Amino acid sequence: MFEFRIIAQCPKTGARAGEFVTPHGIIHTPVFMPVGTLATVKAMSPRELEEIDAQIILGNTYHLYLRPGPDVITKAGGLHNFMNWGRPILTDSGGFQVFSLARLQKITDEHVLCRSHIDGSMLTMSPEWSMKMQGVLGSDIAMCFDQCTEYPTTHEKAEEAVRRTTLWAERSRSYFMAHNDPERQALFGIVQGSVYDDLRLRSAEEITGLDFPGYAIGGLSVGESHAAMYHALDVLDEVMPRQKPRYLMGVGYPLNIVEGIARGIDMFDCVMPTRNGRNATVFISSGRLNMRGKSHADDFSPLDPECDCYTCRNFSRSYLRHLAMCGEILGSRLFTWHNLRFTIRIAERAREAIIAGTFPEFLRDFTEKFHDENEDNNSDS
């Protein structure tokens, strides 16, 4: 049921256009995946997500385990039915919560003891727990349980996380193959190693040696510089299997996406478009805009004349600023709508350029035009 095909590749960069066949449809890559942590992409309905051509969205195992819980999801017939989404879904393993909820947990090789961020109750997370829960969710793509390290971190701590990530990947795969359905769900391995070349190479060798149908690169976009991120991708480009999809986790900043595509990345996800949208911050072709700025008060032009989204086709900057200043819910929805479509369109445009043989020109034009005075502080998972 799962097949990844590369249909075009840029001869000057590592950019490639592909198709990943899943039970709920073909994913055309490169692709940006909106984050729907709690079985909803914040401020967007499934119908609206289809309108902006979101090919695949994400859910989170840890959060969905706590609410609504596996019993409800099972009775609903899986996550697709529960949220009325007919396209592919990828589920995060809960491993990122080992990182993001560090003050609430204790990590051992066997499992992670974690206190719920909701009520403080104790939860035991493990590779087996994650695979079981992701089986209940019924996502098209499941992720191995892994350990992400903070940035900065020492070589010693990063090495320990690499060792444990491999151990957990082996256990994830073992449980998955025994209890889940590999014809209905693909399990991706995750490469860790922080910003250390030797650890990235070691992790890639160990994880790809387990022969997963796809591979993710974790532990980036956690505070490191753009240059450090790109260097890590360059290091991995030569050793990651070229015939399988590559997923850069937690990356949604526009420049990071186009530079990632140039380094052979096929899939991206991030909360940045939705989080920024709820805070009246948008990305347009020339950079970033704070829509509460006074300069937009009597500006009756669209957010971005080059964007084809519902927001840009129907509303002026003046009106959108008014919504932001009044705290209207519609403002959050329209900003989110734009940011998601803008980000999805980046991947679409890159794909079109790769197929047309003009990706180097697309990369040059995008990076020359897009300016952001805050671009050195845009890591956001």
C-alpha cells in the first residue's frame, strides 16, 4: 500500500519531486503538513483545509491519549473518522513531549515517567505504548518513539539520546511489526544527534539500518542557527537513503523550507503558521508582517497580491488590522488561513519548479525577495 516514487530531481541541488502512496491518498512532495495536535488544526475546519489543499495533517499521540483517550478513538473507528478527515494523517509518537515537558518527566531506557500537563497524573510512555496508541489512532504514518535533546546540549547528552533513540526505534519496530498493520500504516524512523556531525552520521547509520519505509530528521528547529540546521542537513544528505521519503520535523519557517527542499527534504511540519496567525503575524512573499502595525490602518491592498488564499482574495490589510486590534476571532481565522496556504504554496511552487527544471532560479528568487529582520530567531517546533 505504501510506495515512494521520485518523479523529478534538480541536477544542481538535492531537491526532488515525489509521490508517496498511502491508504488515504497520494502525497505529492515536497509537502508542508499543518499541525493538528488535538485532532484539529487550530482555527480551521476540515473543509477549509481541503480548500487550501492540505494533503496531510498531523495528530499527537501524547495529547490524544490524554484527551479524548484511546477508548473514544476506538469507538469512533480511528482518528480519520473521529475528526472527519479523509486525507492522510501522520501521528507524532509522543517523543517530542519527552523534550518539551522535561520538567514533568523522568527518562530511563525502559520508559518515560511523565506527569500529565493537564491534571498531574502519572503516565508511563514507552515505544510499545506509543506503537499501541498510534495503532488505535490509525494514522497513515506513525513515528518511532525517540528522544530529542535541547539546544544547546553537550556531546555526551546528545550521544546518550542517540543511543536511546536507536534502542527505542528497535523496540518500536518490533512491537509495530507484531501488532500493527504495515499495509495500512507506515512506521518512520527518526535520526537524532543535535549539531554534532559524528552523532548525526552514527544515528543515520543505525536508524536506516532498521529499514523503515521513511525517515525523519529530529532535533532541529529547537534554537540552533539557520546555518547549523543547514549544515546538519548537508551532512545527512549523503547518507540518507534517496529512494525513501525524508521528513524534517518541526520546521515551517519559509526560508528553512526552501533551503530544506534544496537539500533533499520531502516533508515538513510546524505550528508556526497557526501560532503566528493567532497572534496577527503573517508571512508574505517579501517577508513577515505584524498586522497590528499602524501602517496598515488605511491600506486597502491585500495581504499579499501573489497569494491565492481566501483571505488575500477578499479582504484588505485595513480590515484585517481592524479585526486584530478588536480581538475578533475572525481575524485569527483569516490570518491562520493565509499563513497555512502561503506555507503550503511554497512547497507546491518548489515542486512545480523542480519538475520544470527551474528550481535553482526559484530558490534564488525566493531567498532574494524574502526578508525578515527576525530571521535568526525563528526556530519553532
